Amino acid sequence: MRKYLIKTGRIGRSLIIFLFIVISFPLKAVNDFCSMRNTSFMAGEKLTFKVFYTLAGVYVGAGEVIFTTTLETLNNKPVYHIVGDGKTYNFYDNFFKVRDKYESYIDTATMQPYKFIRNVYEGGYKKYENVTFNKTTNTAITNDGVYKVPGCVQDVLSAIYYSRNIDFNKYKPGDRIPFDLFLDKEVFNMYVRYLGKETIKTKYGKFKAIKFKPLLIKGTIFEGGEKMTVWVSDDRNHIPLRIESPISVGTIKVDMINRQNLRHPLTSLISVR
């Protein structure tokens, strides 16, 4: 099985791709990959996350990522237009400036992506990627060519919203959940290990949460194995609450700090900090 390796050696450069990839992991098993229907979010939703870098027990706020959802039309089909905007704070720009924007256009009925755009600036590194998914030919058309993909495949942003519709009650602690992801001209076979449920305290408040660990290969930033931990809200919204991972020096932590226009009441919230 191929697994995605984070190809970066800098804290700032990993800021956005860290959040986008990690919280997209808990997808349903492949044999049910095309049968998901959206019951967890709606147009108008807005989620804000704060990224912290931790060294010797000291937390430093490095930046924020904001996700928004609107209802639009693409090629005469209704789609959710998901946008993820991430940037470092002004003071952190002096060390490593990040201005990243990710977009995905997702079929409202099938939750499959039609189009994915990545436009990033990370400490002088620039990348623009525009991908169109052809569901008839099972191909991904990119800036650099045409690539064969599985019939049901996600991009890093559509995967986040697809995964929020999982019924976690169907899994037992220890279960591994696989899915396919297209990124950087490749298809990656991914999985996470579901760990169960617990109560956590974040920068926003105290929550009932669902917990899991994605498998990573050792790279220049993230350690290998199942050392990264993710918590999502234990309610019908399944919004990401916290992500933690050791890195080569220190730790990265991501907390949800604000939410607007959720489809369902945030019943997982026990108390606000």
C-alpha cells in the first residue's frame, strides 16, 4: 500500500497541507465509497482553526485556516463550493509567510469532486494546480497531464466533507478505514485507525469527541507510524476539533476556535472555555 509522505522541511510550509490532509482521513470503506449522502453540513457553514507550534511546552500561534461552504452550479450541476483559506499571522510572516487557498467543487448528490484548485505561496515556494475529475472516463485532468483514477476518489478538500458523513458507530476501536486520494498527480491508498470516543478540552471548550490516528511515513517534518492524533465532534456535524502531531522539533496542534451556521446543534459541546 502506498502512503502519503509529507514532502516539506519547514513548519510554515506544512501549515495548510497538514490541516487539509489530516482531517480528511476518516473515510468510509472502499466498497461503500460512492454511496455516501450529505447529512452533516449545509451551505453557509464557516469553520475557523488556529494552528499552534509547541516547543518545550510553550504554545505559539502560527496562523489560521478558514473553511467556507456555498451552494453553486458547475456545468449545469448543483455543487458545494468548498474553500479553504490558510495564512500565517503577521508576526510569523517574518519567519515563514504562508498564503494558501484550496477549492473543491463537490456534487451535492454523490459527494464526489468535479474540480479541485490549489493555489499556494509558502515561504517563496509557489504552486498552482487545477484538477478536473472526469467521472465518465475515470481520469483526473491536471496542468501537467491526464491521469487514471479510481471510480470513487477524493481530493484533499472534498475528502474532509465526505468524511464528516461517516456513521462511526459502525466501527470498533482498532478498525482500519481505507480510502483513495488523488494529489500531486498520484493516487494514494490511505487508512486511519479508529480509536473510539473520549472527552477533550480545546482552546474553544470541552467536547465529547471521536478519536483516530492516521498512518504516516517518517519524513522531514512528521514522524512515522501512528503518532498523529485527530478528534472530531461526537454529534451529527462531525467537525474537526483538535489535531496533534510530534514533528522533527516540537509539536504541531490545530484547534477549532469558531464555527458558524452548522447544520445541526453542536450537542458534543459540554462547556465553552
